[in-house]
Amino acid sequence: MLLLALAACGGDDGPTEPVDPGRVVKANPAFAADIQEIFDRVGCSSSSCHGSAMRAGLDLRPGNAWASLVGVTATNEPILRVSPGDAEESYLVIKVEGRQTVGSPMPLGGTPLDDIDVTNLRNWIDNGAPNN
């Protein structure tokens, strides 16, 4: 019996958590609908992080986030937070992927962004980081 029970557990490649069908990778994500949604859902725009506290001088609240990110030099390193057309060298991506050399990965103390969120951030930046 025990062998049958153990054998039944193997081979399940399905997701272990429910997948939100509204969250998908987009080839051309919009800032307001897709990127700001990440900041809000994950808590980056909350008052204790990059909301009214504006840690590292970064304001990720709706209406402020795009101007605080695009073409702006990061506080901790001499690199643009978002370099339009270059996700690989954008500090936002470096921080969420944990590739930074100073400070901690983002979100601080939270669950790392999943592949859907990171890919959408990368796609938005690689498509020129439009304020759309």
C-alpha cells in the first residue's frame, strides 16, 4: 500500500499554486495596466516602501512611478533605473533578478517576482519603456 501511495505522488508536473489566468507574459506590456499593476500587487508602491516613504528616492505610486524610473540614475549605483530599450542593463531588472552589487534584491524581504512579472518588466523596457 505504501509503495502505491508513493508511486501516485510522482510525475505530477502541474503547478503547486493556483495560477491567475489574468497574468500572462505580454510582448508589449503597457506601463499603466501591466507594470504599475506589478508594483501595486507586490507592495512596492506601499507607503512603507517606495510609496510615501520613497526609499532610495524612488516613488512607485501611480502617477509618479514612470517619471521616477525612466532615464533616472539609481541612488546606489551609477546606472539608470530604467534604460529604455535595454532591460539587461536597467537597475530595476538587476534588482528584481538579484544581480545587484550594492544593497538587497527587490522586493526587500518579499517573495521574488515570478517569471511572468520579470518577463513583462523586461519586455516593457526592451520596447522603449513607454509611458502608456
